[in-house]
Amino acid sequence: MSERLKAGDTAPAFTLPDADGNQVSLADHLGRKVIVYFYPAALTPGCTTQACDFTDNLAVFTGAGYDVIGVSPDKPEKLGKFREKENLEVTLVADEDKSVLEAYGAYGEKKLYGKTVVGVIRSTVVVDEEGKVEHALYNVKATGHVAKLLRDLRIGA
């Protein structure tokens, strides 16, 4: 089990393959704020809702100085199918060994239908321009999360 991040922590560095096999690094985004969101599995209803919400609001986030990266334990090929099927524009990266999920506290015990299981904890971490954690949100809901994030970050208001 990994420890959850909190505001002020240095965001763990990562380099992961995207849906096209290109390497995406958090360091590539220094100087901009980054919303890193963690989701359990591509092509599932909740994760699709969340990814579509981020895509629908991507211009608003980008205009406010934020980049968006979605992280899941899926293979890059599955991310490509997910992107094509749902016309997603957010950057999706594959963390097959779950090392980044664990570093961000987004993998561990969670409740699923009343049972305790180990898996991806739907989470969102907002990283500032210097690579520090600005917000760390855990156990977020797939539906309505992006709208709440826009409100909490005072974007588009």
C-alpha cells in the first residue's frame, strides 16, 4: 500500500507510454499545471464517462493553463481503442506495472460493492508549474468529478 499524496508534496516523476507508444513524462509539462487522473480500466462505463468529461472540457482546462493526463494499468493498444471509440482528446498513458499508480497513492485497498478489494483508486492529482502537488483527491466519483474540479479550481467561472 502506498501513501497518499498531499498538497506541497513533490509529485512523483514518471515516464509512461501513451496510446501510440510515445513516451510521456511529467517533466515535459514543467511550467504548466497538470491534472493527472487515475482510473481503473479503459472501455468501462465509469471510466468512459470520466474520460469524455475531461475531453469535453479540455479546451477550458488548456485555456486556464492545465494539461490533462489519464493513467490506467491498461496496455497502450487498449488505450488506443478507447481513444478511437470515444473520440478522446486527453492524453492517456499506460502504467502496466502500476508503479506510478502506487507512487501517487492511487492503488490499494478500496471498497467495491461492499467488499474490500485491491485495485485502482479513482483519484486526481493537480500538479503545479514547479512539479508540486496542489490538490490530491482520492475516491472521486466518475460522474460529476470534472464539473466539481472545474468549480474547485475556479476554472471557466
